[in-house]
Amino acid sequence: MKKLFGLGRGLESLIPAKTNKVTPKIQDNVFYIEINKIKPNANQPRRDFDKDGLKELAASIKKYGILQPLLVTKMEEETERGLDVSYELLAGERRWRAAKMAGLPHVPVIVKDNFDESRLKLEVALVENIQREDLNPLEEAEAYARLASEFKLTQKDIANKVGKSREVVANAIRLLDLPADIKAALRVGKISRTHARTLLAFKDESKQREMYKQILTGNIVVRDLEGAAKAHKSAGREMPQTAGSKFEELQQNLSKNLGAAVFIRTGINGGNIVIKFSTLEELNKIAKTILD
């Protein structure tokens, strides 16, 4: 392993400030090591790596190289042939995978030698990946939940570690309360973080699934989804539960018969029916169904 250069943290290490003062600065040393000596971290919070995205990154790495070193820890194992040295990734698995795809024999790394305990390595891996903001919403939520459950950190503690607000952390963790199929859709990008958060406003799982299906078919946009969520909350406060469930069934039947998203919004003084359409053709079909 050959030491190449020192790399400080932030832009100030690349563009030194003009000053007459000489102040000592602790720097992380960057090394080039064989890519095959690096192993992924078993506790890595990220599980999904987009193939097309990796190909694009590999092409960029071929042209420009890896601009940000990987973060690793040294692993030593006694074998019959002597001491076997390898490295475990703490952060940068996506860059490592793309570099392998690009055929790079060596990659730049920063070696952290003081992470001997697995719990400490896990915490560093979780925090590093969250701070880089390249996790999908569900991976991020799972990472927060692990920090809370395995390290007994409060939401405020987690927020301080990752540089986000407590509300962001709380809202992310709540995504784990969604049904398994909806979480799977969020993981692969079929629905957005905003969609998922709005679905949480529907306390009834069957209602969540109904709205989820309408999102997938394109029959509802975020604004309408948020409106339906508010109406659902209002209906729950202002009407008896039996009446609310009857309206839900009627809403589903109307949606099915009209082939469009239908929302029944009720209150103390009555209510209204909203029929969603996207094109003039859809409106004509709805009108023809009603008039016939």
C-alpha cells in the first residue's frame, strides 16, 4: 500500500485560504490499494444499487477517476502463509462497485484503523451513508431505525449526528409503518417519498392500499392525494365510524363504475363528490357513463 497524498475535509483543503498564520492541521492520509482487497460492509444500510446508475458512474470513473476516496478499515487475519491484510468498506460501496465495473485495479481510500468494534463500524457506516444522501427513502428510514434500536439513540441524537432536523428523522422512520408491498414500491421508486408520507395520513390499511393503487394507475396526483387525506381525517372526526365505512364502500363502487378516482368529502353540513379526470376524453367517458 503506497501513501500518495494528504486530503483534508471540505473545500478549504483544495483551495487554501490566504492567511499569514500557520496553524497545524490534522489530515486524513489517502492511499491507493488493490480493489480486490476491499470487501463490502455486511452492515451497509444500502441494499439497492441501480444498474444503469452504476454504468453511468463507471463511465465517469473511467474518464475522470474516483474523485472522492472510499472510507475503509483494515482487517488482519493470521493464515498459514502469514498475515493476510484486507479492507472493509465503511462508506463508498457504490463507487467501489462502479470502479470494479470500470476495471480499475486500484482505488483511493482513507483508512480508519480505530474501528475494531463491530457496533462502532456499524454506526459509522450508517451515519456516513445517510450524510451522503444517496440512500433511497426506505433505506434511509431503516438506517435511522437501526441507530435508534441498536444504539439506543433518540431521534434528536440521530438528527444531530446526520445534520438533519428531528422532524425529518421522525417522518422518515414513520415510513416503516406502511404495508410491506407499499414499502417495496417506495424502495424501487414506484412511488415517491411524498406519496408515501401522505399515505400515512390514512390510518386504515385498506384505505392506504386503495390510494396506493390509484397512484400506480396515475389516477391521482399528490395534491388530490393530500386533499383525500384531509377529507379522510375530517370524516373520521365529524362522522360516526359506521357512516364513514359506508361512504368508503360507496366511493370505491363509484370509482370502479366510472373508471376514475372518486372522492366523497363529508362534514357537519353535508359534503361533496369529486371525480378526477386528466383529459377531455376521460371526462367524456365519465359523462357518458353517468348520463347513460
